[in-house]
Amino acid sequence: MLNVFSRNSRRATAFAAFAIGAMAFSPTASAAPQAPLFPFFLLPPVQPYAPPPAVEAAPAPDNESITFELPARLRRQIVSYATREAPGTIIIDTPNTYLYYVLGGRQAIRYGIGVGRDGFTWSGVQSVTRKAEWPDWSPPPEMIARQPYLPRHMAGGPGNPLGARAMYLGGTVYRIHGTNAPETIGTHVSSGCIRLTNEDVSDLYSRVSVGTKVIVLPMTERRADLSVR
């Protein structure tokens, strides 16, 4: 009797297992969402697609950072220079676009300069009456009459046409000054002022004191270039 009961139990268990398996593989069962058989093997969540960030274009180079290189003859250099003027004197060689700072012993420091254009050159003897670093610029009335579009006043700074330094000559409207347009060195372009590169005018400024004698040679007095020492 007991053996018959055991056999019947085993048959019932096998039938139940078969029925469950049939349900698992039936179309109705497969259509329903199923829980994962092994929930501990979880897949990472799917991230929504995002396009890669746009690459920002590099800024264009600043034109003001481009260095202008002077021709060799216009670069600051020590040269042989015969003169009877005392050391410390400034001599403006207008036709050759040179400024000489006399050292003595037949030597001078020579700087390339820009000078007055046709009709605006001048000559004579003056002295430095004032010095200024990064000077303001107020065009004189004569210049405004010729160029009424000019500003009446401009604060000192890199964009100022007087550049980094200025040395004022006597009671005239003329100055020895720097420039924000170094490509004009060696040319006849100004309204009578003497211009140097900002680097050169800063060097000259450090050597010059108020009262320094300045000799401006006329256009008719031309000297041959002297060899570099």
C-alpha cells in the first residue's frame, strides 16, 4: 500500500513539473513580461545618446602681437660719429632719418627715426623742456585745422600715436616720441615730430634729461652712412 502511494506521488510531481514547463513555453506565457531568472546579473542602464560637444575654434592671432622688424640700418647701434658737440647731445639727421645720441670719443648711438613729410620738416637748435611716460596726446590747433577728424584729446596708452615716451622740445609743438606704427620708421611721414620705436624711445628717454641740447639738421645737409662699430 505504501509503495503504491509513493508511486502515485512521484507521478503527480512529474505531471506538475510538466504542466509548469508547458506554461512557460506557451505563446501566452511568452507574451507576458518575465522576471529575470538570475536577478543578480543586472545589465547597466542604457544612457540616452548625446552628441559630442562642439569643438570651439581657436581665437585668431592678435595683430598687435606681431613684431615688426626694422631694416638693419635703422636698428639701434653704436657707430663712429665725428662731432664737436658734447656727450649727451642729440643730433637729428633729418635727410637720412637718423637720430644720434653723442657718446664722446668720436662715437654715438644711432637710432632709426621717422621725420616730417614734405613741407613739414624744420631745423634749428632746441632743448628738452619736459619728459613724459605714456603721454596723453592733444593735437595742436594747426593739426586739427588740417585734419578736423582727429580727436581733440587721447589718453596715453599703447594705442596713442605718441607711443611709450615723449620728450618735448622748447616751446614748440614738436616732440621726440614713440609710435604705435613702427613700420613708419625711416620714412618722411609726420607733421614735424621725430618718432622712434617704443623700444628705442624708451632707451633714449633713460639717457636724456631735461635741458638736453637737440640739434635738428636741415633736409639739405646729407651725410653718408657711417660704418657700425
